[in-house]
Amino acid sequence: MTIADETSSAETPDPKLLAVSTFTLGDALAKTGISLNEVMAIRHAYVKIHKDGYPGIHADSTDREILTYTSTQSLNGFAKKPPRYWVILLPAQGTRARLWRIVENRGEAPSSEQHRSFDLRLVDLLSDLTGRCVIQWGSPRAWWVHGTTAAKYPILDVADVEPEPFPGFDHLVVDHERLQAVVRDPVYAAWRTALSSVVGIYLITDTSDGRHYVGKADGHETLLQRWSAYATNGHGGNVGLKRRDATKFRYSVLRVLDPSSAEADINAVEKHYKDALDSRRHGLNEN
């Protein structure tokens, strides 16, 4: 939650902080094709808890926690009519700020007596700069500014991506949030290479009740292709999963197979795991 007394919402940039730069946040945003009139920028602060009782965020907060935090705003001090796209930045050293994500504002819910709530969705804009782009926040007393103001802020650094090493199929266990990062984030390039090179049998566990779903990636699609579908819609077209909350899912690999394996052999291995885990009677498989 971003509250008004965190800092002032004044928008006058300090000219001393706007260093001469050949590349600005506005230049980066221009590549997305969205109008600056549809944009606002928010620079969060790290706080454990606000005096109003709402939890803050910290350097180790998950994407989900940051999104929830951003979607809840105070009644005063925030834009009266927030635009469609919000550029969310996290604190860096001094008055610098690091790009977290761009979110789309799908609308505001009726205000409560304590706060305003917005339906925010992550969008795939400037994803190549996520976590890497550091700007000079030019309005030190403001925690949010309009897009036309933020466009003037210089980009100071675009850090190299530190790759996340692939743990191996035997140690691969990810929740839904991390799966979404695996299929899109540059740091997981090695993971995507590994997952795109094999087919096999995988397990989805609904951690809310421990029920299992056994699935397969056969010769028609790799593990990466199959899991990308789950990352996109949460169910991959499986009836038994559509009625479930995908944010509670955990994904792992039961058996890796060569892409040249016969479909009948893959089906036999899948059947074995369905029987072994009893995922038809006591799980989420419906066939």
C-alpha cells in the first residue's frame, strides 16, 4: 500500500537530479507504443508496516506481494483518475529506482472507508529491462508522477542479467508464480533450454489439499511448451484443473524421456504414475 504520508506527491523535478543522458525512461517507453498520457510512474519505499496497519514490502517481497501492495492505495494523496499503465519502480541507492514491472490498471473497485483498490495485471512491456533498468528518480518528494514527468528521468544503468542455474530435472520443483517467471524472464534462459529439449511425465500438486495431477508432454510438445500453457492460463486445458486456484499449484518432473520416444511408451509411463499416485480416484486426473 502506498500512503500519502510516505512522501509528498509533488511533481516538480529537481533539475540537479536530472543528469544529462542520451537515453531516458521516455525513450524506453516509446518502444512499447503506449502514450505517455496513459502512463504514471510509482517509486515504492521499503517499509515493514505502515502506521495504518497495512503490511509494507521489502527487498525480498514476492511479485505477488508487490502487486497486492501496489493495488491498494490510500484515499488521499493518490491520482484521482489513475491511467491505464503504471510503471512500478523499487528503491535503489539514494534517489535511484529500479524497474520492477509495468502493470495494467483494469479499473477501480468501490472505495472502502480505509483505502482504494485497483484491479492490476502484469503486462509484458519492457520485460527485457525488468530488474535491470535503474533510473534517476527526478522528483525526490514525490512517490508517483505522471508519465510526461517520468519520461524525462534518465536511465543510469542497465545491469547484466545474472542467469539462474538450472537445478536439474530431479530437483526441479516450482510454484505457479515462479513458473511464470521461468517461461518469460531472461535469467531462466538455461531452464527454458533444458525444458525445451525433452518430453516426459510431470506432476502438478494442489498445495491447498495435496491432490495430484499427472500429465505428459509427448512428441507433439516439449515440457517447456506444456508448462508454458499452465503459466498462461493456469489449467492448460485440463478440466480437472479449471476448477482450481492455479496460484496454489506446484510443478515437478516425474520422468524425463527422449523426444524420439514412441507415443505408446510415453502413455504407458503416464499410466504407471497415475496408478502409483492414485490420481484418478484421489487426485485431479479425470481419465
